[in-house]
Amino acid sequence: MKEVLPTFNSAVSIDCVLFGFDEGELKILLIERNEEPFKDWWALPGNLVKPDESVDQSASRILHELTGLSNIYMEQYYTFGEVNRHPQGRVITVAYYALLRLSNEKSLKPLTSFAKKAQWINVQQLPPLAFDHLNIFDKGLEKIKRRIKYLPIAFELLPEKFTLTQVQHVYEVILGKKLDKRNFRKKILSFGVLKELDEKQKGVSFRAATLYKFDRRKYAKLYGKEFSF
Amino acid sequence: MKEVLPTFNSAVSIDCVLFGFDEGELKILLIERNEEPFKDWWALPGNLVKPDESVDQSASRILHELTGLSNIYMEQYYTFGEVNRHPQGRVITVAYYALLRLSNEKSLKPLTSFAKKAQWINVQQLPPLAFDHLNIFDKGLEKIKRRIKYLPIAFELLPEKFTLTQVQHVYEVILGKKLDKRNFRKKILSFGVLKELDEKQKGVSFRAATLYKFDRRKYAKLYGKEFSF
DNA sequence: CCAAAAGTGTTCCCTCTACACCCATGC
DNA sequence: GCATGGGTGTAGAGGGAACACTTTTGG
């Protein structure tokens, strides 16, 4: 591969807004930086794109380094390219949102290879963020607000088996408003992509709810057409 | 500004899918390349991002160089970052769609500073395109299909004064399907963002249609909430 | 028996859809 | 007078919104 391109190059980085849903709260994973600039500030996890990886691969790698997991659901949503967004040089960053099931066992223990520590923080109570990361977060939240209306991304935030009330809570917290229980159930079931299981919730001190699974096969047959919240 | 960043850098470019609407057809502006690689192939207009311009500014500049116009409506929609998408080196490209009024006077005479020639080509009849530009185009068309349902972008493709039938044609050609005339008119008028003028179409050999304008003030008052096609 | 959440139907209204004819103009 | 597109209303169906009570379970 011969390099005959004109010569201004800039660094390209990836930043990830990794969403998790836990006990009715929408959280994102933030890291505490251990390097200048913005040492000791909270920031979105991110890193530079390497020469031999695509931007998608780079985002996957960052998520893997952070959580130890592969195959996290993610989607690119915007590229931030202001000249002075990074104080130490020109860095254009490609932003991804990612969605993670926070099961009780594994939750809240991410690996921390490139930061002092990482922590899940409620999106309502974010601390000041490094760089333009608040802006990047805001656009990411906006995106999932729009996309949850036509893509079944709510199920990426839930365990494999879930109750309808849990699904409703995900919609409520992302859309930022209360929904009517009966109407919500009718609608979400009308898409025909949830499979009712023979199982019930366990360990709760009230009437146990029926568990459901997301049926990827049935969803694939819709070609994305019919899912419109 | 001290450069202390790690050292892999890549070139970043912009590619623009510039849409125009002319006599009922949706067209994009393509250039014929006069340099290797892909010399003599058709391609999307694009260029490298310069050190002192943001990606948005870079896209504006490219559109200006191409058409002589400023303030063309444009929006970033995706970044393409496969490792081998450019045969001569690592180039990550940020894609924009842009929408242009093709008025009869000025139409079809773009400047051609960085290509042999430029031409408006119907999106139904695209020639083979350089690089991954067909893919970039496809995603761009998909985006405007989605966005025309909740953003008033149709009016960016029309002259300042237009007939309702023209608006309908824009929707039909972007959505790729016929719409019912009466239902379309009811709906588009129900948003309350069109102002009926006292003027009629001129120079047609049939009953002259009423002209309308898009009313940006009224639209701004909606906060984007109510526009949902 | 009390607390907590599960689960369930109906009515009203509004919006979407389908559909066909007369009108105005230029040639 | 004819060809071309402009302009208009209604009925029926379907989907969205509002709304409250009984059931189940554990403690």
C-alpha cells in the first residue's frame, strides 16, 4: 500500500456511550482519567483508532477492554470534528452508543486497563465531563430516544428473560415519561416479537410476573417495517 | 498547541451526497475524477479535511467549491472507516448529505475546481462509482428517507415558492411510492407550516396552481414536535 | 391481613385510507 | 373543444388515549 496522499493527517479516536439499565435507572459507564489533559476528570471511554482496525473494530476493542465482553450491541451515531475539541492536537472522534445487560452477578466490575477506575453513573446525575464529552453524551441519548421507537433496542438492556414491566421501565426512562400500563402491554405485544415463557419471576414478595423473551426470528421476518412505537 | 498525542494518524476526508430535485426527478451531483486512483470514474464530491477547519466547515467548503453557493442545507450522517476503503492509504471519510434548490436559471452549472466535470445524475441511473461511494450514497438515501418523515427537508429541494403538487412529488420520489393527492394535501397543510400566497403558477398550459412558502417561524414554534409524516 | 405489583377491557376520539368528479387554462 | 393538471369531501376502519379494579404472593 503506497502512501501518496496529501499530507495533513489527524488523529482519529472513538468514544463510547455505554448504557446500562439497573434497578429502574439508566446509567452510563464513565472512567476517571489518569493522564493529562483532564487528569482526574470523568470521561467517556475511548481511544485512538489503530492503523489496522476499522472504526467499528476499534469501538468493539474499546468495549472489550473495558468490560471483558465481546458482541456488545453498538452503533455509530455521530462524528465530532471541531478544530479545538482536544487541547493537545487535532483529534476527530467517532461516537458510538452501546447497550449492555447489567445482570446482578457480573454488574459493575469492568476492567480498567486505561483509566484509574470505571463506574456506572445515573444519567440524571452526571459529573462534569472532560473534553466535549457532555455534548457527545447528549447526542447519544437523543439518538437512542429516537431509535427506541423503531428498533428493538430495549431488549439489549434487559436480561434474556424479562417481565413486561421491566420493558416498560426501559421505555419510560429513555423517553423520559410515564406510560400507561395497559396501553403499553397491548402495543408491545402487538408487534408479535415477544415470546411468553412458562416461567415466572422468582424471589419477589408479591405476585410473580410472567417472563418473556425477545424472539429474533420473528423480528427478522418483519424487515424492520412493523416496529413503530 | 503542543502535540503529545500517540502517533498513528490517518487522513480524514469528507464526501458529500448533494441531492437536487428537477422536473420530478431526484438527482445527485457526481464528479468525474481526473486523478488516480479511479481516474475517469464517477465519484461523490469530496476532499481531505484541512488542519484548520472543522468537519462541518470542510463539508461547507467542498459544497462551495463545487457550486459557488454558501449556506447549502447539509447534515452529517455517517463515518466510513474500513481499513482498506482507499487503495492508497488509510482514509476515514465523514459523509454528509446536502440538499439544493435547482432553479431553472442557475441549474446544472457547478464549478469544477477538483474534477474534469460535474453532472447531475438521476439516482435511478447511477454509473459505477469509485471507492465505496455507492455504499455511501445508499446510506445517504436511506437517511433522507427517514428524515423526511420528521424534518421539513423537502422544502430545501424546492424553490422558495412552490405548488403542493411539487411538494408531493418530492415526497414520492424520496419515499419511492405514490401518494394520494387529497390525503397528502390535508396532511401537509395540517402541520401549519405552509403559507398560502396570493400568487399563482405562471406559464403553464393548464389551470395555474396556488403557490406556497415554507414558514420557518411557525416551524420553529413547533420545536420539531409535531412534524411527523 | 396488609403491602406491593400483576394482570386485564372498553369507550371515545381522532387519524388514516380509499375513492371520483368538476374546474380553470392554454392552445 | 380538448388535453392537462388543479382542486375538493366523505364514509368507514383502525389505532391511540384515558381510565380502575381484582388477583396473587410473601411476610
